Amino acid sequence: MRIAVTGASGFVGRHVLRVLADAGDAEVVAVSRQTPGSWMPPGVRHVSIDLTATPADAFTMLGRPDVLIHLAWSGLPNYQSRHHFETHLSEQYRFIERLVTSGLSTLVCAGTCFEYGMQSGELVESLQPDPRNPYGFAKDALRRELEFLAADTGVELTWARLFYMYGEGQAAGALYSQFMAARARGDAEFRMSGGEQLRDYLPAEDVARYLSLLARTASGNGIVNVCSGRPTSVRSLVEGWREALGVPMKLALGHFPYPSYEPMAFWGSNAKLLQLTEAR
């Protein structure tokens, strides 16, 4: 099996490459504009493709992969930028459409829990999306476009709706990265929100493992929540990091306001995810 991974040098992509390389049962192709470095495991082939100008022979350049794990997306973590739907949405679709019409048979594409919008409680895949920021809107629009493409071409589509994740290599503005930076500086306190919001968190390694397993399923699975299935408060998450690492920092709760584009309590149902991956 040959598996290509776009966004391979990004936060999630690097973890996916490691999981695939460690498994050793597939030929892995890393797709990234970034020059190969320590982020790329041995034995992985690198291909540079610019999604803003997809070459006509892109599928051949990737070695005609059996599966594409599509993680590439620009402009994050600025979820409010209109570029997500004004320019990047069409670039994304053109890239994928070109691969599919050239012969790609299986696609695992990263979505986002922001597609659910301001809905609270447990979020199941059957809920009607209601995105409230440009990023979530663009992702949901791409999913709908790809569903039409799949109906016309027969490409097997899995839409992996990612929830919250943390781990090595995350963007500097992410909560985990901020905590680790404060630890490295020896800060006496860690400034954060009130921490009472409930979210669904997975270590990036687990997210990568699930994406790898979904890429190996025989057929398209439609929308699949990639999540823990457990509501976790932000405060307890940070307290867990502090305890595990033995960090004596005080939590400065309430320093930052709660984000206005998220409900206070939501998490994903992972029943479908476990059904698809537990036996693999």
C-alpha cells in the first residue's frame, strides 16, 4: 500500500508520518512545501507540491498512491480569516479533484469540530453542521463538495472530523505549547481562562494512530469524529499536565476571557471511530 500525506510537515502531519513509518507496512509519501528535515522519518519519500497551483501530473508525482491522508490547510490558527472560503476552499477542492480524476481511489480528509458550530453537549456525526467561523464554514463546504465528487467518481471518502489535540510540535499559541514554554521559563504562574469549559482532547499521537487506521479501512466511512468521547475541563487538563510533569506553577485562572466562537460544553461521540478501528 502507498499512502501520501499532505501537510506532512505540520503538527498533525509529523505525528502521522511517524505512526505510518513505525508500522512499516506501507510506502509513505510526505507532501510538503517545507524542505525535508528532522521532522521526516527515514524511508519516507518527500514531494513538494504547491496547492495554490496544482500541477497536472500531481498524482503521478505522488507515485499514484492508494490512499491520500489530506491534512494540508493554510492560515491556522486564525479561524476568523475570510481567506478560508474566499481563496483556500477552491484551491483545496481543485487539488483533490485533480488527484481523484487521475486515479486516486481512497481519501481520508481532515475536518474540524468547528463544523458543529455552537451546538452543546455530545456531538454525533448525524448532527446538522452549523459552522460559526470562516474556517469551520470552509471545511464544511469542502466536505459537501467532496461528497458530490465521491458520488460522481466513486472515490471512497472518509471525513475525519478532528476535535482538540495537544502534543509536541504544536503551534506556539496553543494551550499546550504555552504551558510548556511557561514551564521552560520557570514561570511562577500560568495565565489561562477560567478553565471551566468542557472540551474533547486527545494526544496528537492518538489522533495520528486513528488517522492511520482509518486510511486502512476498505471503504469510505463518511463523517467520523476523531475524539476521545470524554468531556474534559480545560482546568483539569492543565492540572493533569502540571501533575504529570511535577511543575509547581500556580494557575492564574480567569486571566483570559472565554472564546466567543465556542460553546461552553461540547465533546464528541467516538462510537463510530471505535467501531471502525478497534479490530484493526
